[in-house]
Amino acid sequence: MNTIKAFIKNNKAISWVLGFQLFRLLLLPFMGLMPQDAYYYLYGQNLSLSYFDHPGMIGYFLRFFTDIFGTSVFVVKFTDFFITSLTILSFYKLATYFLSKQKVESAFILMASTIFISILSFNSTPDVPLLLFWTLSLICLYKAIFEEKKWFFIIGGVAMGLAFDSKYTAILLQIGLLGFVCFSNKYRKLLLSPWLWFSIIISVAVTFPVWYWNYTNDFASFAFQSSERTSSITEFKISPKNFFGAIGHQMLLLLPVLFLVILTFTFKYIKRALLKFKIPTAKTLFLLAFFIPTFVGFFLITPIYWVKLNWMMPSYLTGIIIAAMFISKKLIRLQLVFSIVFHVLAAVQIIFYVAPIKSDDTWVGWKELALATEKLQEKHSNTFIFSNDGYKTAACLNFFKEEKVYAQNIIGLPALHFDYLGDDLTTLQGKNALFIDSDKRFKTNEKLGKTNPLLNKYFKNVTELEPIIIKINGKPSRKFWVFYCTDYQPKK
């Protein structure tokens, strides 16, 4: 034990990383349920080969942890924290292949101090397992290529497949691998190696459940993830808001110092390649191959499409390693100052909720809503509950309530994976319902005063009740409109 303490004391990087992780762990009990937590928990409670929005890896992890430790908000959050901690450790191992000991410590600190690691530690998304398997894939591919341990091509293929089983953007791993081999003078010969192609074939084989689910469901998930976005991009409408919004998001996730360092070396390497036709060393090229397609690729479409803040996260893994090659100790200290300030502010918001969030993407109010709906059901017996906001209210109420809560498929609207849970809505025929509708940016406690026309198509009578007002710290913070609907008639 004394040896371990001495090692930690003499290794500032490990001390910083442990400090950040301990800070995050201590915050977990104060974090309420996020809609994403509830939705992907729903995945795990309805096991399937894949799902409408994404592959199911995050749902499988949540099912595994909650089966062992019980269902609670803390266990859900701890699942994310644990997997992300494994990602950090795997990142450390990956960094040792490319950096000196001092630079490895710099990369380790940079990685652990980012806001995106905190988000992954607190919020269940497909990115949580994606980044773990992405990192493991790079470790295996490095060993297969640079250490010529061919069997790691096989293990790497499995890891790449599991990354795809986490999120579709993992296809960029195979693209990065082939890109590296094609542009590397030394390793281009691998294009003739069966090991490289075995790796890719195995990665595809591991993704078979996702493909089979899509095949049996008219490729619904692939169509959902591609058709709308492709049509938006092909419209080619320039939007400065999208571009500067992406910059703001990435600067927040990485913090300004690291983000600017990454922008600087990105410009440097692209300029060298385009103007001087210089290819970096093999190891640096390897890192860039798994950075450029994701980071630069998504940035290129930001002027014409809203790129979500988490899409570039996989590029950070190799991007931070490259950044550690250039960043000075002074800039690392400045990065830590930014990180500490942001994390302290985040902790104050999480614990004391000082700034109301006018959105359903919040961790407050969901349990209180579940309790309020239970009281309503006591007054209006024999009712089921449904909502119409994509997945958020329905998923959160399903987490806290024993009886099933439905989504907008009740009134004939597409309802993401709720459409694929196998519910026979005809069994609800003739029943009464409570329709819960969130008022995200409410200004008064008054009723809505009007009814969604779709409700009248599926119910005999619709009556607006008093809205549910959720108070946090004694102040109204969330508002939900409530409608009592009688005699449900599902369309056949």
C-alpha cells in the first residue's frame, strides 16, 4: 500500500487523473436521471439484436450492471463512469506506443481534464462503449502493424465490430485502417496481406446482429440514420449558425486550450500534405488516419448541417495524443485552470441547480413527474399514460413507474424504438388515458387552452386538467400539460 501511495505521489499525471475521476465519482449520487439514461435502459430491458436508433451495446451494458447491482439512477450512472474509466486506462496504454514518458503524462492529463470525459461519465449514450472499443481497436491494430503480431489483426477485427455494435460511426475505423495502409509507403504491402482482410471480414461478421435486425425490419435503422441527414446535406443550405455552433461545442468539450492546439496541428499537417506533398512518419500517419476522417470530415459539413456535439468524440483519442507532441507545460497548466473552473461550475449546477434549464434534456424533475402521475391515476382509475416528445417523457416515466408508459405511437406518430417493442395497442381499446405533454420553455402556470387534433381522432373525449408544475429549490422549474382522454380507439 505504501508503495502504491509513493508511486501516485511521484507521478503527477496519475494524481491529476485520479483526482478528476474521484471528483466525477463523488458527483454521481447528485446526478438525476437523464432522458438518454432512461431510453437506453429501455433498450436493455427489451433485449434485441439491434434497435431503431442505434445498435444496442449501451443497452446491454446497462442491463448487465442493473441485473447485478439493481436498478437505480446511481447504478445507471456508475455504468457510464466505469466504462469511461476503462476508456481512460486504455487511452493511456495507447499513448505509450507513440509518446515519451513525459508526453504520455501530458496526454493522460489532457484526456482526463476534458469536459467530454465528464459527459461520458455521467450520461448514457452509444458513445460510451464506442470510445472504449475504438481505443481497444487502435491498440490491437498498432500491435498487428508495428509490432507485427498478426493475431492482433483478428482481435482488432473483433474490437472494430464491437465498436460498430455500439454506434454506426465506427465504420470510420475500417476507413482509417485502409487509409493508413494506402498512404503509408512502408506498410502499403499490407494490402496484399490476408491478415488485413481477415481483420475487416471479422469486424463485419461481429456486426451481423445489427445487419440481421435491419434486414428483418426493412433496414429501418440504417434508413433513419441516413435518409434524412443525406437529404439535408444535399440541399446545401449554408448556415453560419451551424458552423459556429460546432466550434462552440467542440471548444466546450475539449476546452479552449486543447481545442486550439488540435486546430493548429490539423492545419499544419493538411498544409504539409496539400502544398508540400509531405507524408508524416508512419506512427503519426497512423494517428492521423483515425483523426482526420472524423474530425475534419464532420467539420467540413458543419456549414450545411447541424453536427451534434458528440460526433467528433472518437477523433479526440488520437487527436489528444498528437496534441501532446506539441503542447507546452504552460499550456497544460492553463488547460487545467479552465478544466477546474468548468468542473466546479458544473458541480454547483448539478448539486444546487442554480440556473433553470428550459429543456427536457435535464436531470431534474423526472421522478417528481412520475409521483405526480401516480396521484393522477389514483383519481382517474383504469388509465394508461402516454406522451408525445420523441422518447424523453415516456422513457423517464417507464424507468420510475412499474406499469408501462407509451409514446406517440398511441396517436399514430412514429415513436423511434417504441414502435418495435411488440406492443399490441388494440389491447388498450376502450381504455382511458392521461396524455402528458412537456412545456419546455414555460412562462406561466396556466393551462394550454387547446387540444392536439390527433387526440380527438383516437379518443372520444379530451379534457385538459391542471398542469403538473415541478418545483426545484422552491421555484417552478418544469411544467407538463395534462389531458384526460376517454375511450381509446386505435386505428387498425
